[in-house]
Amino acid sequence: MAQVYKYTIHDINNIILNGFEYKLNDDVIELISNLTSEVGSPTYIKTPNFQKQNTENDDIKAQKYQSRSIYGPGAGVGNGCGNSKNNNSIKRHKGISNKQHLDPVKDDDWETIRTFSTTKMEQHEGLDIFIDNIRSNLNKMSIKTYDEINTNVTFNIDELLRENITNEETHKISNIIFDIVSTNRFYSKLYAKLYSNLLTKYEFIKLVFKEKEASLCEILNNVHYVSPDENYDLFCEMNNTNEKRKALISFFINLVFYDVIEIRVIEDLLIHLLDTLNILIKEENKKHVVDEYIEIIFILYNKELFNNSNIVTDNHTKIVETIKRLAGVKVKTYPSLSSKSIFKLMDIIEI
């Protein structure tokens, strides 16, 4: 007999608002990763090129067609005669065809022919080759390929540095690496592990990271909402920015596990966001912004991190108490605190 599960209204609302977790098999994850790497690779050709099959020369086809048009079916073969009426009709068709297809070549056409030049494919050389190799390897990240990618990326960086490149070029390379490793939320932990290794080996990687870390608070403050009815393009751009921001935060959280960032930095960000939240929920028409901030807080308050780190007691107590207080209020208490956000806050502290 099948087992019957009973769900409460709270369970249903929680699933509607927060979704549910389903663990995919490792084989499925590996397949998705490989597809992502292929499609996300800069060498991936998005527009297919279908080659024409060279079955017959076009001139031969044209001769066959003309032969059929002139003699036609039923024309005399061997006796030197055919139906004259049919021949006259065919000749008229031939004359019409010639008028239609043999247009005179104009001066402009000759000029176009004379000035025609073949399309030149861009050939990457020197610095660009190494950058492409680094980018290509990073885009192939998976659990199975980690060691190989770590080796390949390090090798290409070492080769680059032997080229006596400028500070501007090293800054460019470091930014490219950071942009790739910080925007893939699926393999964020693996990228954090690789990036922590690069930080210990290369000073120019460290310089850019310090810049990114310093700008994190500013990035978190730049949350806004655009209605799709007002401007759909900006709405799509906003969603893309939100996803990149959450991937970036996940990356910074994972860097804490590799002792790149101190837990104190995450605590300070949480306190800052909760203070901002306390202001926004009291304002009108800020529900979407508040929802996004709580999504960010959900990522920042990583249970594994806070349960296994030497955290500052006072800060942690303040964070938990604020989240509990907001999770316990009713929807109508604040104009910009939605039921979705309340359920998310409850999920953070597992009420």
C-alpha cells in the first residue's frame, strides 16, 4: 500500500515561496556541467554552418536543364524530327528565360566585383592566446577536471609572466579570471578553492581581489527594481545583475572556508544589510527590493560557516535576534515586507 503524506498549509506555502531541494545524481551534474562548459566557451559556434553537398557541378546541371528544355519529352531521337508545334512553344519559353536571367552588368556591379575582399578571420596571438587558454580551461570546471584545470591555468599564467607583460595587462588578466570564477554559482566552491591557490602564488591576482573585496559593500547597496511593464529590457538586465550579485556573494562565502576572507567581514555585511532592511520595510513600494535583500541575507548567513567558525558572539547574537524579530511579524505590519520574505527569514533560522 502506498504511503500517504499529509502537508499543512505552512508546508504548502513554504514550498510555493521557497521551492524545494532535489539532489541530482553525479552523472547528471557532470552532464550539465559539460554542456555548460561547451555552450559557455568562447570557441562555441552558436550559429550552425551547413555545408552544401557537392553532388554535381552547377554548370552540368544547367546544361542538363537546357537540354531538357530544348528537346523536351517526346522529341525525335535518331530520326532527326520532332513535333514542330512543341518546338515553337519551347523556343518561346527559352527566349523568355534568357530575358529574365541575362540582365546587363551595371558599372556599380563591376566596381563591387573589383573591390571585393575576403573576410579575414581574427587570429589571436601572444597575450590573447594565453588569455583564451585560461578562459577555456576555467569554463570547463567540474569535480573531475579540477586538478587538470588548476595545473593548466597555473601553467598559462606562468607562461604569460615570462612574456614581460605590463601592469595593465596583468590587471586585465586578473579581472578576467575573477569575473569567471565569481559568476558560476554551481561550482562556486571549486572556483573558490582554485582562486585561493592563485592568491597564494600571484601578487597581481591579490591586488585585483582587494579591489573587488573593497567594492562589495557598494555592490550590495546598489539593489533596485524595474517593472517589466515599464521597461522590459531593463527588467531583464536587472535580473541578470541580481543573479551575478548572488553568485559573487556565494563566491565570497566560499572563500571564507579557505581562509581568504575573515568571518568578521561577512558578519559586518549582514549587520549592514539588516540595518538597511529595517529602514526599507517601512517605506512604500519597496517589496521587490526587500525580497532581493533577504535573498542576499539568506546566502550570507551560511549555516555551515557560522556553525563551524570562531564568530564574534555579540555580532552573531545581534544578527540572529534581528532575523527572528522580522520573521515573527505579520505581513501587514510593514508595507514592504511580503509573506515571501517572512517565510525566507523563517527558513534562515529554521523556525
